[in-house]
Amino acid sequence: MAAATWGLLGYIEGGCERGPRGGCIAADGYEWRGWVFFLAAMPTFFVVGTGLTADRWPPALGVAAGGAACGIYVLAQAHTVPYLITAAVLFALAVAAPVLAWRRRRAG
């Protein structure tokens, strides 16, 4: 989650340039962050998906800890609108994962 957040902030800071086949590529100086975001996106998707759908506590608490830590990191970087939106999404994940796990355990 931290790697995907760091890579995403590279797109927010550096912007997005049009690639040779269209699409978005990281701006000059942010290529490394673009690759980190690309490589971390799918594992992060699976971790967050597992944390939001599991009735066990470890995945949910992992998403909660990762979301809170990454949200604080994002707010420490800047306070522009894209940063605030990213932090809000991360904090929403941090709250939603344990709440959903608690509701599933209570229902089951």
C-alpha cells in the first residue's frame, strides 16, 4: 500500500504525459515512481480487496494500518486538492476495513 501510494504521488506531483501509444506515462524525473506504482498496483488491489471482504481480523487490520499510515504520509507531503482526495480515500479504507470485518463476524 505504501509503494502504491508513493508511486501515485509521483503522478500527482509530476503530472501525466502522453505516451508514444497514447495513454498516461510519468513525467520526466518521475519515471521510477511510475514503475513502482505500476508494479505495486495489482498486489495492493488484492490486499485491499481481501481486507475489505474478509471476516478475519489480520487482513482488515493490515488495510487499516496501511491506510492510516499512508494517509498521514500523504498529508505530510502537501495540502493541495489531489493530495487531500488521496488522503481521504486512504482514511476511508482505514475505517471501512475493520468495520466491515466486525459486521461480518457479528452476522456470521
